[in-house]
Amino acid sequence: QASCRAISSSSTATILPALISSFLSQADLSWYDGEQRQREAVLAVERARVDAALEAGRRQLADAEADARLASGQAALVERRRELERVNAEQVWGPGGSVCGRRGG
């Protein structure tokens, strides 16, 4: 029995540190995996936030471009109206658009 105890004692002395090391390695891996999942979740949230900001910026740019096209079109219409009013005034009032130049009346 003494020799069995000696063998058992010496086996335990060799196996126990290996088991503890293996357990710690598993704990370290579990901790690392948890940290990795947490980092990935944070990155996913940040990526979604950046994508949403990018999309909002694109919509804002598209709106600004549409506003610029609308303003340009309105300016062209105002200029066209002024030209037509000038031509109309010349036809009604004569060159220079003055009442004194009116014909026919």
C-alpha cells in the first residue's frame, strides 16, 4: 500500500498542475471569447451608427442638390417672365415701355 500511495502521490503531483493549467487555459479562452464577442457587438453598433450617418448625409446631399436644381429652374422662369414682360411692354407701349410711346389709342 505504501508503494501505491507513493505512486498515487507522485501522479497527483504531476497531473494536478496540468489539470490546473488546462482549467486556467479554458478559463482564459472563455474570457477571451467573451471579450471578443463584446468587441464585435460594440463594432457592430458603431458600424450601424456610421452607416446611418452616411445614409443621412447622402439624403441631405440629394435634398440640397434637388433644392439647387429647383432654385435654378425658378431663377430661369423669373428671367423668362421678365423677358416676356419686357417684350409685352414694348408691344403695348412701344420701345422703352413708356406710356408716351403708346400707339393707337
